[in-house]
Amino acid sequence: MANLYAAPPGSIIVIKVGGSTLGEGDSTSPDIIELARRGFRPVVVHGGGAVISEWVIKQGIQPEFVRGLRRTDTQTLHVAIAVLCGLVNAQIVAELNALGGKAMGLSGVSGKMLQAEVLDPELGYVGRVVGVDRSSLDAALVNGFIPVVAPTATNIRATGSEDAILNINADTSAGHIARELRAHQIVFQTDVAGVLDATKRLIPRMTKGQGGDLIASGIAAGGMIPKIEGCIEALTTANSGHIIDGRIAGALIACIEGQDVGTRIV
């Protein structure tokens, strides 16, 4: 049953999907179409980590991660851009359109939506978001489109074409976009039940401070770190953040309706 946390129609809802749940046959795409039909304004930010790793390995490169972020050299960056802005983005847009939606593919470099600088030289071409221009998103939303955003960014300190684009973690991108859009909710779809405590039990609700403590203590690790940090970023303006199991059919709709799914961060 819906409760007071349910989003009102007309709300902007940022939904981060993939890469681990992409292609799992869940109901994410139909749920997004249903949200749009109900009068919500969904904005989709997607990952594609598993697909990037697959294609990177095909190039003879071993994927490396530092604190949950992909180490990105020049060759890895080229693969990531091709996979995220091309293959994965087009597939998601095509699926949403085939289901009766009106989706538009964008990337973080569209209209300088995401502006970044190099996060850490150790990570290579991985960016830290320093600015967001929402104009391309607003143009899509006002014309009834579902924006589908690939997580890349314009390097504001670029010295040439080689470093003009930076790879941005999709969870981080979603958090910044949700904050800039003043989204009502942000929902991260992942391949676990939600945020787990030290005994691997689901934490149904927690505060931003508690989320930070889980990261500092090492209980939250790997890919869960940017999800929690993305929620914390979004909650500068958003009402709530959610980390849910995207493999479960109907989980997204249930979350927006205010049912107890995954972890709610407020």
C-alpha cells in the first residue's frame, strides 16, 4: 500500500539502471514507461560496466578498479565512450521506444550537461563533476521525452581532443543530475537487495549521516560506495534516495508508490 513517501504525479524521478542489471529480463523498462504514463517525468541514467569490461577484455586489456571506480587509460576511455554513448544508450532508447515510450538518447557531453575535471591521476580519464547544465534535459522533458543519459562529461581543463571527454561513474552522474533537476526521488537499481549491514542484513531506512558512516567504516564497499554517495548528493534537494534490487519485477513501481523495497535514504 502506498504511504506518505509516494511521489506525486508530475515529479521528476531520476532512475539509475545497469550495468549489472542490464539485460537481466527485469521489468525496469516497462516500469519506466508506466511511470511516464502516470504523469511522472522519469530521467534515466545508465551504466554499462559489464559491457565495457567485456569489450575492454576483447582489446587485450585487464579491467582495473580503484575504490569502486574504473581505472581509465586512453584505450579504455575510447571503449567506454563507444559502449556507453553508442551500444548501451541506443539499446535502452530503442527498448523504451518499442514499448510505446518516447525516449531520447543523451550523454553527459550533450550541451555540456556534465562538466568535470580529472578526479585522480591514478584513475586516468575519470572525472569529478564540478558543474551541471540542465538545459538539454529541460529541452527533452518539456517536449515529453524520457531522457536516457550516458555517463560521460566535458573536461573543463582539456588540453586537446584526446582529453576532452572524461568517464564518469554512472551513480555519481545520477546523483548530480538529480540534485540539479531538484528531482523528487532518485532510485538506484542494483543486483543486491539494497544496502547491507555488517551481518549482511538489509538496512530498510537510514540517514545520509548513517550512509557516510557505512562508507567510512568499510561496511559499504566497492560499487555500493558511489551509490550511497550519489544518494547523499541528490538529497541536497531530493526528498529521498533509494537503492533497490533491479532484478525484481515491479520493484521500481513499488518503490515510487512508497512500498518498502530496498533501502530508503533520507
